[in-house]
Amino acid sequence: MKVLITGTTKGIGRAIALKFLETGHEVIGFDVLESSIINPNYKHYICDIYNSELPNITDVEILINNAGTQNSIDDIDINLKGTIKVTEKYAFNNKIKSVLFIASASARTGAEFAYYAASKGGVVAYMKNIAMRLSTYKATVNSLSPGGVITELNEHIINDPKLYREVLDETMLNKWASVEEIAEWAYFITVVNKSMTAEDLLIDNGEAAKFNFVW
């Protein structure tokens, strides 16, 4: 299938792109940076999903909105408005089978930074709007909300033993997810899944549900 993924240079987006390439799909990647992925089935475009003119690509079958930032200045523009821009351009075609939004556990908890949490909450709400609008195409539309993930973005925590211990203690399973695990979820939701739509899946090792019972 023809798969369009935004934010494929690093982290979760790169892992998702590699997963789809390994399983024989044609992958198109967007990012503001060059990609290190070398594969005959991969085509890379350097573009800013909010500020750039998006390339003309037809017949996208799977769209995965992963590109995002966490710097407050651009969070709403890139994470939400850029994602809307990409989806409106590529999702509405007769070949579309699935759309996935990479949101965040912050969309549910409101944790982290204000603009970031708001942008990801908006992504989940927009996902439900798209699920309804794409239902006439028989396409599934869902979002995936990771909690802590081992990526370059989080290296300042991962490389600090004290901070990393603190964040792991906030989870039930005492760990963070790998990018490869998130990629497996993305593949399952968009390729294997045929019936779940308009849902947000929380993958956070039990962080949001953890509690201390005092009696």
C-alpha cells in the first residue's frame, strides 16, 4: 500500500516508516530534515507541514500524522494546524483505507506543557471529526497516545539517572515504551485493524491509571 508518514527523520516516525518498509509497503516521508532511510520503496520530501506548500501526492492509502514539536512557540501551529493541513489534503481520496494520528498521553491528562497538551488534545478531537467524515470511504481513523517513549527528544531525562528513575516510578510497569513498540501499534491499527474507528489508544505503561491507595 502507499503510506504517507509525517516526521520520519527521527524517533517514532522513523520507526514507523521502517516497519512499513520491512513489510513491503511504499512509504513517503515528510520532515524538515534529511532522512537517513535508504530503501527503493522510500521517497522523502523536505517540508514543514504548517509553513511549506505540500507536494501533490495522489492515492494515499494510509496516512500517519506523526510530525510534531514541543517548544510552546510552534506547538499549536505544527501539531494541530499542520496536521489538519496534511489530513485535509491527502486523506480524502477513494483509495484511503486508514488514518492514524500520533497524539500523546498529555491529550488525556493535561500533563506536560500547556500549548503541547492543548495541541494534542485538539488532535484527538480532530481525529473524531475525520473518523465521521471518512466513514463514507469505509476508512478507519484512530489516534495513538503514547506516554513516555525512549527517543532523542527525551534524552535529557533518559541520560539523567535521577530524573529517569523518577519518571519510571510514575508508571505501573516501571518502564517506557520503545519506538519499535509504538511502530508495531501503528501498523496494527492501520493495517490489521478493520473495525475499530474513532478511538484513542493510550500506551503509557499504566502511568495515567496508577494510584496509591490510602486506608
